[in-house]
Amino acid sequence: DDCPDYLALPASLKGVDEQILMHKSYAVSYNRRTRLANWVAWHLTSGHTHGSVERPQRAFHDDKDVDNCTHYWEYNNSRAYNRGHLCPAGDNKWDKDAMYDSFLMTNVLPQHHSLNSGVWNDIEIQCREWARNEGDIYIVSGPIFYENRKGEPKTLGKNKIPIPDAFFKVVMSNRGSGKGIGFVCENHYCGNNMNDFVVNIDDVEQITGIDFFPALPDDLEEEIESSLKFKF
């Protein structure tokens, strides 16, 4: 039951550099210009929320499937910013290869440490709870660079890795009449109440220009993306 499942994949991006990479438990839309993921998508089953596989030693590593991969050492001495997972290690304890793949640098972006260890981690834990409750869910996560920002994004290191202004996560269950929820978190300390960051999936599509879950029937996609049925 390896992932990702095709239902998790967004539509092809228009006017954005995109190389699709398929790993053990997730798919990546990689941008060779920014050297960051546009999005990472995965299918989280109830069975994948359990496992005993631990984080590998010297975990972070370059992705050999891309020519212009960000290197793990570029985050050394990054102070406020961590190597932030999009598909979290905690979703990959079910399999050694899946765990190792979660530390590929194409699944990593500069994330403020207070967000990484705070509300973002809380959202990841909540997603695993939803997967156990629903049986499975589909998740897409990625960076946000606001077009109305003044000037270029801040950068990290001598190779100037762009630092996202914010991060998004959208979650979908297609069981029954379907469920959906989205989150948008600014890339700094922004509090610890998950409710403060909840939006619907349509809102995230407006912000990012990404068409999520296009493989769903249109009426189900519309219902899921406009509603907030997941409960804390």
C-alpha cells in the first residue's frame, strides 16, 4: 500500500517551473528555479500513523533525482530557521525507506523554528488523528510567497534559498459526503491555537493558484473544498 495515491495530486501548475518526483510515501512538485518544492502531496492511511521506525542518523540528504537540489549543509548556522518537513517524519514511521525519503531535501524548506516546533507540529499530530478516525486522508502542503510583498523574499545562506512568507496545508477525506480543511500559517511565531489558522481549501487555492484534488468528481470536489467538516 505504498503512496502516493493519484487522488492526492494537484493539477499541473501553469507558468511555474515543475518537476514531479515520486517517492516512497509522497509526491513532490519541485521548482528548479527556487530550489524548493511547490507542493508535496501524500495519502496518509490509518496504518501509516503507527510504526517503530526511528529517525536515521545523519538524516537529511540531497535528492539525486534533481539537478539543482538544495544541499542539507546550506541550512548550517541558519539560526531562526529549521529544515522544515512538508511531509513529516512522523507520518513515515511505518517503513524504513519512507522514513529515509522524508529527509530528502526536496521535502524540506526554511521554516521558522517557533512555527516548526509549535502550531505546525500540532497540525501534523492532528492530521494523524484524523487519519485514524477516517481510515485515510489526503494531504498537500507547501510554501506561500505573497505577490503583494514589498521586494524579494528573504533568503537563507550564501546560495540565497528563498524563505517562504507562509506555509499551507490542505486535508481531504473522500469518505461519504467528503470532508476538507485548510491551514495557512505565517512563517514566524504566530501562536499555538490551530483554530486561528483554519481556512477552507478554496481559500488556499486562491492564495496559491494551485488546483487541489482535481481527480475528484466535480460536485464532491466543490463540496469538500468549500466546507470545514473536520473537527478538533
